[in-house]
Amino acid sequence: MKFSERILLDVAMINDYIPFKITNKHIELLEEFCAECDRLGFVNNSSIDRMKFDEVNEFGGYFGMMYNGKLVSVAGYSHFPEMGDDAWRIFYRSASFPGHSPSKGLNRGIGKRAKLYIDEFIKVLPNQKLYITTNLDNGGYKHIVRYHKAMKISHKLKSSFIIHECDMQLFGVMQSIWRFSVDEYLLQRTKEHNL
């Protein structure tokens, strides 16, 4: 079997909306994803370079979700030394095509697909501190600022697993840093399964 046929077989075996680790063998899928992101105006995901794919893979990685043989969602994780040696950013450079979004926020009502990503982050980063960053403002890209507003609402809810840690400048952009409480998240997941 040729290498290209093996890759097609691997891609065909990926179930819809089940997270998988994006590797170099998925570059063609990722390039198609980036081209669609560029068309949609998703600047941070408009190219593999803008996603910092090689840099992130050196100290983290990306998960993706497929639908009907097409990559429709990505979410990365990357070492976050600004918050400590055991700190990691999750949902780094995350993007989903319209109609395939994993969630509208990260608390009550969190989508099934977002939970699947979170479960993968917890598996690959056991006993690590997890953080999510949101831009306070991003030059008029409403979808990015909308996510920040959703996080502000989520962290105020009872039993929230999102805690506002601080605001800081990262890579020239003011961002909010949100600590993700794995313990609270797992407690809520246990309660869901016991209903």
C-alpha cells in the first residue's frame, strides 16, 4: 500500500467529531482547513504558519475533529511558561467552522464536542495546570471577543470550572488568563453520568 493510500485510509477511519491528534501525516487536511479559515476571516488559523503548527508541536500539539471526511475543528495545547513550569494553554488557536462549534462557553451548557477536547487535554496533560486565554480586544474580530465575553459569564456561574486568574500582555495583545479547574470539571462530569 502506498503512503498516500495509507493516509487516506487513516483519515477514513477517523469517526465524525471524535478528537484525534493532528500529526504531520494530516498536513494536507490541515492546509484545506486553513484555506477555509482564511476564506472565513479566521486570521489566527488562516495558514499553518499562523497556527504556529511546528512550534506548537514541539511543546504541545493539536487535536482535530472531522465531519464527513473533512477537518472542521481544531484545538491546540501549548506549554505556558508565563504561568509556571507545569502550566499549559488549552484551546490554543482553536477554531471550528460554522455549524461545527464545540461550545458557546465553557460551563453549564458546554457542548459535547468541547467536552471531548477537554477530556483529551486532561489525558495528555495529567497533573498539569491548564489555562485558557482570551483576547480582551482583537482589532474588530468579533468572534474572538465574543468568546472572551462568554468566558466572563461562565466564570461567574455557580460551580464554574473557569477561574479568572489575571489579565496580561501576551505576544503584544492584552489577554485574560483563565485557570481551568480539572477537579471541578471532573466532579461535574461525574454528576452528569449519575443523573
